[in-house]
Amino acid sequence: MIIGMLEREIELLAQLLAEFEALRFPQGWHDREPGGTCLLTLAATLTACTAAALDGPLATRHREHLSQRLALLADLLPVFAADSYATGYFVALYRMASLAEEVDDRRAGETG
């Protein structure tokens, strides 16, 4: 039962990653750094962590990196409120990375 759930979550994660990769980075946000955070780097990091989580369990330091960047993005989400496209983009990134973290946590629970 748990394996079936994990497989479905992995399939959903792959779909979310493909959909996210088709999105364009929000216009006008390339050179903004709210709270000193480079948004391009944040998006690239969370996307890479998601792709890595699809391939298998993350190493401890990568899991911590994903968790820290996800928390940072959660804090930044209100910054995008006035731009509907940016809001959609970063919410999609947040949901995708959150699921990556859940998938990785579930895998860690199965092996630990």
C-alpha cells in the first residue's frame, strides 16, 4: 500500500517537474533579489533537487538544502502577490519542491 502511494507520488512529481520546466521565468524578476535571495538560483536549486529526488533518495546534505530552500521560498511567496504570473510560477515551484521533500521523506522512512 505505501509503495503504491510512493509510486503515485513519484509519477505526480515527474509530471509537476515537466510542467514546471515548460514555464518561463517571470518577466521582470530576473534581477530582483528580495531579502538578498537570487530568485533564478533559488528556482534552479529547487528544480535540481526535485529532479534528484526523482532518481532516488537524497543525501543528507541535499535533503537539508532542499528543506532550507523550500522554507526560504515559503517566506518569499508574499513578495509576488502583485504579479499573478510570478505568483503562479513560484507557487508551482513551491508545490513541486514540497512534493519532492515528501517523496524523499517517505523513501527515507522506508529505508530507515
